[in-house]
Amino acid sequence: MASYGSTPFDSQSPTAWNTPRSSSPPRPLPYDDIELEIGVARTHDRPRTASTMEGDEKSDEHKEAEIAEAGFGGAHTRQTSSTTYGGGYKDSVLEGSRSPFADSSSTKAGGVLDDGLDDDSRKFNAFLNRIALRRPRLGRVLLWIRGPSPPVNEKSIKPFLPKIEGFFANLLHPITSRRRIITPLFLLAWLLAFAFFVRASFFTSSTNVGTPTFIVGDTSYWYTNDQCGLNGTSCEPFSNYSFVFRCPSQTLSVELLNNRAVGSEELIFTQLVVGGMDELSTYRSDSWICAAAIHHGLFGDKRGGCGQLELVGEFTNYVGGTKNGVKSISFDSTFVSSYRFVDTVDQGGCQDLRDDILGFNVGMATIFSFFIRPAPQAFFWSIFCLGFWHVVLCSDPTAMPPDVSTGFKYFLPALFAAKAFWRHSFRWVLPAFEGAILERTVWYLGGFWVGALINVSLSWIPIDRLTASDIDKQPGGLVAVIVLVIFVFLCVVNQLRVIRRTGWFFFYLKWYVIGGAIIGVLSALPGLEFRLHHYLAAILLLPGCAFVTRPSALFQGFLLGMFLDGIGRWGFDSILETAATLVGDGSLGSARPTWLTNSTTFEAGQSNIFWGDIPESLVGQWDGFALIVDDVLRYTGAATNWSILALDDSIPHYFRLAYQLDGTSGDFSRAAKAFISNGTWIDPAAGAS
């Protein structure tokens, strides 16, 4: 595999020359010499004969040799050094050789000559030199992008606070000198304490009314649109039933990502709570139980808690309002199922301790990094494993209680990814902080916890799914995307600056162009959409952080945490998904029936409502209709009218209509509102519900 110095997958490379910054000034770039020689050649034009052509060829060879000697193609040597900071504590250089010219042996695949360059590097240097000779301006640009000669490559970090680093290095020397023994003992104690906290938080619930059942933020007794079946029979019972439940913390972070109809209102990017403000605190059964319980005041969102509800059947005129930080909406018609909360449930043993677990793990990770001072590999693997299980068992679990079996399902593949991360990114940067442990703790752990808790740390950004529809619908979404893109762009520019300085720009350019082309081809596949998941973004960006700088350390920590949050919560989801998968329970964009009953034709005392037949162009796609009345499916079939005589004419009613094929409904229309007693019909708004 051709490369500009080495290959990306061998043990001797991944990203930059291992030549240290020299105290002497770098060798000058030969731009002026090139211009001078070209200028001389142009001012001494002469007839081209066989002898002069032969002389010109020799002259060109001589020019290329001079350019190579001036620094474009000369040998780069690897130097190792260590720096002693206050207190006699020494930093360590990077393990292995990072130089593309590290091996001076010869092989059949491509020998390395005495000047230290392998065949691929010599060819690429010669290519740049020829361009510089023939196209001076383009040559200047390419040679500038290539970077300085010799390349600037830092192998260690000079601490911001060398005296403090040295003081703690001496103070903690008895521990660091025995870290091979102390590290496994500390990790074992950490693991046992972590397991104890998780068990106490999620696996030992009890109340005075029985053992509660764990539910999640969007659990309810009713499903959207027609999913409860005709007359709601799939969601029975409607009354005379009680349920003891437990809600986790942070349930108010769960919001509707697609429009949900409640009468003629469309809710999105909020919790679904209907009612609760009447004298008996009655909630419609499609209200999310945890959000409704917080609205009622059973417990708070920070710790979660337990409760008991009782189904009370049909209710009319649900009263909404904001209470305890939760907004509920009103519904002025009737619904077949409702519930109320029992206020005498003991909350002991129902507290969600994830905040306490987070504080414990952050503290232990800090102690581990700064006081135990493990070797770079031990630090990396310990933090990786800790972060994965913290996400799976605590900060962003896939289910409640946390599903340990699902965690192990993703853990082994994640370890293979971690091996690649270490080999091609972390091992070139993390060892450079051996002389600056305080900074390692700040940069790596600071970025790591922000990334691992991305579901909380970046929840203030109004973007839940990076899709065009969400960005357009969510307030502040476009501004957030613009700010995010600018920030990422500045970070990328900084890394490109570092990559150029170390001489690896063209190497990275080649592989990222190849990767971008592959993504472009995948994105163009019909019927599929490309999804940039958490884990994929981390995989793509981590190789660009394999350089010894403080921003690289911060980025590495953040990207590693983001990778773990994505894998621990969602697994290795496909990077190509169908549009239906992305839509979920949202509208599909299908055709909708046309109402014949409208504001001009509806009259008081009218017995039926009417809609149009299936158009001939849609006969093969649909074979019937589905009618939702007051958010409950009341009719399915091929008829184009429905009797309203059985409805209570003292309250308003809501009607939504959809096509059906073999019992499966398409998009429902927005709700039309009818006041039967006075013959008022309010036409539905445009769009699907």
C-alpha cells in the first residue's frame, strides 16, 4: 500500500515523524532557489540541439538533487530524549518509533536507502520536486502543505506547572514505584464498590404496596393513533385495575420527536401529559406515567421514585396546566380510559442514585489518574471499561433496570474498537503526559466525562436527531447546528494545522478523501439514508487527534466518551437506515382521504359525516378507510360515511381519517372539530397527524 512515509496499519506509524523540535533554526525551504534557477534558464534561452538537450536533462537532474539536498527528500533521524522537571521526575518519550523513516533495513517490498527514505516517500518527494520545477506557484502551495523540513514533532508535554508536577511526583513516588501492584488492587476495589452502588440504585426496589415494576419515560396505557385497535380493545382494561410502578430519574428529558395529536392540537418536543388539574387529578391514559406522576407531585425528576395508579375508565373534559415543572394540556371531549394516582406510596428504596454513582466514579477516576498514576495503557483500558459500564448500567441504560446481557453483547466488539483506538491514536499522545499527570487528569478525564455524558452534558442543544426535518421543526435547531458546525470547523482547522506541521497532511488527506468517497457512495444508495452515529463520528475523528498537543488530549477524551455513550446506549446501529426506520411513529407522507363534510355542508341534526371515495389512481394502493373519533379508532371499512347519532351532542368531538390497506393505516389527517348541537364544523388544518 503506497503512502507518504509509512502505512497506517503497521506498528511503526500511525501519524507523524518522530523528529524532535531542534534548537537550531530549520533548514530553509528551497523556494527562492527554484525561482532563481527557473529565471536563469529563461534568460539564457538558446537553440535546442542534441547536446544542449542532454545538458538540460543533466541540469534538471542536478536541480532535483539540490532540492532534495535542501530538505525535500533528505533523511530525517529519530532522536530520543527525556526532560527532567522539578523534583527529578522524568517524562517519557512515545513508545515505538513514530517516524516514517524508522527502519533502515531493506526488504523486497521496498527498501530504505542510506538517506533514510523508503521508496514510496522518495517517489512522492520527487513528484513534488518536479511540480515545483515546472509549476513554481503550485509547487509553493504543495510544498507549504507538505509542511516544514524537518517536520516539527513534539514527543512530550512541557507542564504548565512544572514545580507542582515535580512536587507531587516526589510526594507520590512511593505509590508510583509500586503501581503494578497497587493498580489491580485499586481497580478491584473500585469495581466492587461500583457494583454495590448499581445494585442499590436499580435492583432492590420495594414499597409499602408491593414490589414496583420499572417503567421508562414514555410508558403509557395508550398507543398512538389506531394502535390500540378498534374501540381501544387492545389497550384494555379501561378501569378497575391498579399498577405499582417505579420511574428512573431524568424522565423529563424524554420528549416527543414526532407530532402527536390530542384532539386538534399537535404536540412535539415536549412530554405527553393530558389533564391532571381537575379536582380528582384525572389523567388521560395516553399520558406518560412518569411525567404525569411528577406533574402530580409524587416525586421529582432528579431522583425518580415509585407510585401507584388506578384506572378509572371514561372521563370527560380533562383540565390541563403547568405544575411541578411539567405542562399538561386540556382535552374538552371524552376518552375511554383514564387514571388517577394513589398518594400513600412509600418512596423508600425507590431513589435513583445515578448522580451519586457519577460522583463516585468521577472521584475514583481522578484518584486513579493523579494519585495512583498508572501506566498509559493501564489508564486507557481502565477508563474505557469504566466508561462503557457506567453508560450501560447508570448514565444512559437501554432499559430499566439496566440490561447487563445487552451490555456484554456490545462489550466485546467495543474492545476491538478500543484496540484500534489505542494503536492508531492514543499511544502517540497519552504517554507524552507522563511528565504532566495533573494535565493528563484534566484534559483526558474532563473531555471523557463530557463525552460519556453527552445525553446530559449537551442536552441543552435543541437537536435530538440530526435530520433536516428535526432541525427545521425544533425551535433554535438551525442556530444550534450553525454554532455546532462552526465549533467543529475550528477544531478541525486546528488539527489540520498540527497535521501539516508534523508532515502528515497528504497522508491524512488521502485516507479521508477515500473515506469521504465511500460515504458519498453509500449515501447515494436508493431507499437508504446515511446516519452519522455517535460511534461512527468518534471512529472517523480519533485518527486526526494522534498528535502531541493539549487539544488532541481533550479531543481524544471527548471522542472516546462519545463513542462509549453511543455504543452503550444504541449499540453498533447500521450506518444505513431506511426512511421508515428514521420516521418511527411519525407521518409517512402517504395520501389522505378528502372530507366531503365541511364547514359549509354540516348542519345541526345531521346524522352522518361523509368523505370521498378512493381515487382511481390510488385503488391499487388502498382498499378502505380508518376513522378516529376523539382519538379512539371507531371505524374501519370501505364505506364513505359514518353515523354520529350515538355521540354526546353536548360536547365537541374530533374526527381524523386515513386510508387503509389490509388493515394497515396510512397517515391520518389533522382533526376536524364538530359541535353537533349547533351544527358547527371546523375544517382540519393541512397536513398529517
